[in-house]
Amino acid sequence: MFMKKIGLLFGKERSFPLACIDRINSKQVPGIVAEPVHIDKVIQGEGGEYAVIIDRISQDVPFYRAFLKNAALTGTAVINNPFWWSADEKFFNNALATKINVPVPKTVILPSKERPDDTSDDSFSNLAYPLDWEGMFRYIGFPAYMKPFAGGGWKNVYKLRDADEFFEKHAETGQLVMLLQEEIIFEEYYRCYCIGRKHVRIMSYEPRNPHHLRYVADFSPSREKLAMMTEIVLRINNYLGYDFNTVELALRDGVPYAIDFCNPAPDADIASVGQENFDWVVEAAASYAIERALEHKEGMDNLTWGEYISRSANKTTLF
């Protein structure tokens, strides 16, 4: 029997990818087998051996991102779509949310404090100097948060109490392009897995705790709040096109604000998410990868695309 392979592409992470491989194989679906991705060469336009690849590392390894784009071109269903992942970032996420009726914090994007390499003052002749700092501060208000417009992992995140502190901390950010964002004073906070744009797990989360204790929270949402948050998570991921993502929701006055929802390789380590959440994400990811492998069509484009791109390509109303 011809076997369809599901590959897990990962770095130093071990608990989730190895458990996912074991779970897929334990289901003993005829014609389906899972393994760690093995790469010994990448030749342009030549297909690999995988029907499906779950990508957990290419955000940190450009070589892997190029490998995945070539694999997708030759028919591999890559989770998540490497072309969209390369194009997306957190500021666009927030801008899109304003068009699909998802509440988000007030946010502006800032040019980097230092010029990018190989640029000069002449490269910025279209940029006002000084920027309208007062207008931005009035719009956002203080306290506020400043964080990179792309990437994750709680790196280079600052809480700012006033304009003086903003200028002091912005001076430390070098060539990073940053967001300045309204602080949402929340009563409850949730981190939500979304897999296959249909499976959602809403997890109590406390971002003010140390990293290893952030899932040690006891918020108890009502059935109505669960339904509201589930609908928002699905709406976001259907528009963005992510098949494996997390959405963070902060509830202020009962309204869920989407705080961070560009996490296409979200934390799934058993040590941080806990046993129950780990078991759920392993099972959901394994089942979805098998589904995509069974649907796989040899030599065809097996990627998925979000509603935003699909509507743009079809020249229909975007929102």
C-alpha cells in the first residue's frame, strides 16, 4: 500500500511533536504514517515525500521556510501555510480585526528608532519629522504597552506609564519596528487553541504570572461567554487562514478583546500548558493532520487560504 507521510518539523521542542507523531501512528489509519521530517537536500521544484507537514520552527529558521514553500509548491499540505505566515504580522492582524468586528486594543505602528542597515536619512523623505507623538499618545492613552510588530515569545515587551517612559524605552529598541498599544485592564483572560479552523479550546490564562504558572488560573466563563469567545476565535482564524494558532482574549466589562492572535507555532509544551490542555492539542492536531493527509491530492495545491486572501483573489467584497 502507498503510504502518505505526515511530517513534524520542529527544533528543540520535544513533548508536543513526539507525542503528536505517536498519537497519529497509534490510530493505525490505513495508508497513514507520521515521523519527524528528514531533510538531506532541497532541489527547486522537486517534490518531497510528505503529504502533510506540521511546521513548528520555520519562524526561526529561514532555510526551513524556503524548504516548506518548495514543498507546498509540489503538493505538500503545510500547516500553517508558509506563504501567508511569511506575509502576516501583528499590526495587520489588528487592522483586519477592526474590519471584521473583533474588538482589539487601540494600536499604532512606529518606525524603528534606528535606521535599517543600508539606508540613510534620504531613505525616509516620506516620513514626517517629528512624528505626531502627541496625537498618538492621545489616541492610545497611558498606561500602554510597546512590543514588536512581528514575532512573539514576550520578547522586547514594555509597559509604559507616560510619554517620558515611552521615549526612554523606545530608545532601546534599535531597528525593531514596534507597536504602541492601549492597555486593556481585564477581569478575565483566556488563551484559545484553534485547530483546523473548527476545533477550539478555551483555556484560563494569567499573563501576569511567571511563564510556568500562566495556565494556573481559575476563570469560569459562562456558557454565553464561551460561545462568544469561540465565535471570535473562529472568525479570526477563518479570515487569517491559520489551521494551528492561538488567540488571546482579555475580557473588559464582559467584552472579549483580541490581544494577540498571530501565534502560528503556539506553545504546546506539557510543562507549561498542563496535562489536560496538552492531551487536547495533541489529539486535535493528530486528527486534523490525518484528515488533511486523507484529503491530499498528489501533484495538486493542497494549501489552505484564509477568507481575506480568497475574497481578494475572487475580486469580491473583502468584509
